[in-house]
Amino acid sequence: MGDDPLQSFADEVGHDLVCPSSIEGMRPAFELLRAAEPELAFECHLDDTQRVDLTLRVTRQGRGALARSLALPPRIARVAATWARPDHPLHDAPFIEFEFDLPEFAMMPWVGPAVEPRLRDGARAIQATRDFRSGGHAAVSPLFDAALALDGTLPLTPGSRARVVDAVQRLPRFGVIGQIARLDGRAARPREGVRLFASMPRSAFASYFAALDYRHARSLLAIIDDLKPHTTWLDFDFGVHEGEVEPTFGWYVEFRGPRVIASELRRTVECLVAERMCRYGTAASLMRWMSAVDARQDRVLTVKFVLDPSHGDVRAKLYLSALRGPTGIHGSDQPRTSHTASERTNSDWPSS
């Protein structure tokens, strides 16, 4: 993408989705982490604000450059220094995401470390590792525990920590919690708790959340079935706050190398318009971008449905991602991975 990956990707996406003023607001955040050559994603809100936030993912290959940077705010510097230490459990994290809620918080990102070292290898590889473990391993891994300790400005209540540990211990076969973020690390509306990013077979979802005392699981599945019938695998995030699973969920539908001619993708975009979660003009701009990137596997479109089954509420936002790859933002040969919970390609995961 040349000397200015941020501007180049914005130009590719188009000003209808990412306006020039949004890029100016992102610039300070991007420059903070630029030396680490981060992968990037635009988070396009589809409400009346038309706000665009920025997520920067730093992989292991960039953490040394990140740790050596002299211009980082203290909080990011602490995370970078900890991640770079070979003797620290966080060293095993394959990537850390820094999400900037713009424009107010261009220097205060929400930090989300990956907590599954084999995340890019898929659920089969992760499950195989579990199968070989002895029965005496800790409730959560040292890496998970280290990530849980980041951004500790509002200490987790004992109830929240117990619920998070329970969420790990009760994972079904092929279920994965790949990433977490402390809710008190978010500059906008910080609160006690943790957000967990997970993937699992749909068939295991209801029983899993029943075990976590979440009473809205079946209502949530009914909403998902209305939006996308016959889904067999779910990528989602959920929050734990004051010992309880929060009602609101984020459900991710991902399209790698998005192809406008793909019927599933077209149906999803049409659903956004029909349900009035997306303006027609925004959808048209999205379709133009998808038409232009048909063959690029280093581009990812992720639709996030924000679901609140306690009120029947459904909203949506878009993540437009430029990843590393032969034709990617930095022309490197790193694995192509998306800014979603699952880190998966269709072939990575078993069918349910």
C-alpha cells in the first residue's frame, strides 16, 4: 500500500464509508503504532453518527518494534514491554489488538490480547492440544491469566473472575475463547468486567450458556436464525460484569476476500438494508468496494450484529480489514487473519 497504508486503504474503501475527516482523526492513533506495521480495520458504525473507529493489530513480528518505540503513552508502553519479555506468560500471545474509539480517544486504546497460542491453527489443532493435556492443569492458562490482569484500574469482583474461569472450563468440544479484553480498559464507558471473544458449534451454544446461568440463549438463537438460517457455527463476543453474563452479544459474520457475486454475502447486505440497519447508500458503497476486491484474500468484511435479546434489539456495524499477505498492506508473507473472534477460515473448523 505504499508509504501511507492508512490513507491508501481509506482511498480503496471509498469516502462514502470512511470520510477524509475520519482519517484525520485516526492519524494520531495510527502513527503511535506505525513502527510495528500493524494490520488495520475500519469499524464503521451504521447508526446516525456514521462514526468510524480504528483497530490496529500488532502481531508477534511487530512486538519488538512496538516495545522499542519511544513515543508510546505509558499504558501502551507497559503492555508492549510486558509482551516482549520472554519470561512472561503474555509472550505467548500471537497478537494484541488496540481498538481506538474516535475521535475522543485517539491516544487511549482498548487492549485485546489473543489468549490462545494456537488460534491461527484452527479448532482441530486447539482441541488436539487439549486432548493431550493431563487432568491437573490450571483452571485458566498462564497466558489467559496474564491477559486478564491487564488494565486493572477497576479490580474484577470475585464473582466476575469466577464466571470467567467457569466460561473457560465449560467450553464444549471445539469451543474456543480466542481473545479477551478488560472492560475497564475501554476509554469510553469503562466498567468492571471482561469481554470474551469466542467461537463454537451452534449445537453447543444453548447448553453452554445455560451452564453459565444466561437465560437469554434461546432467544438469542431465534434472532440469529431470523437473520441467517441454518448457521452451524457461531463467532461471538459477550461480556461478564459483576459476576453475570451481560444480555448483549456481538455476533460476527465474516467474508474473506469478499465477493459481491457470492449469494450469501449479497443476502447479508440485503438483510442489513431490509431491516433498516444500514442505509441504501452505505450498502451501495460497500458493494462497490467488494466488487473491486474480488480476488484479494487479504481483505475481509465482517458484519457484527449487536444483539440484545432482553429487548429484542438488533443493530449492526461493519469491519473492513486489510491484512498482511503477498498483496496486503505491507507486502509481507504473514498469515492472513481477520479482526474477529474466531481467526478462522472455513477449512480450519470442523462442521457441527
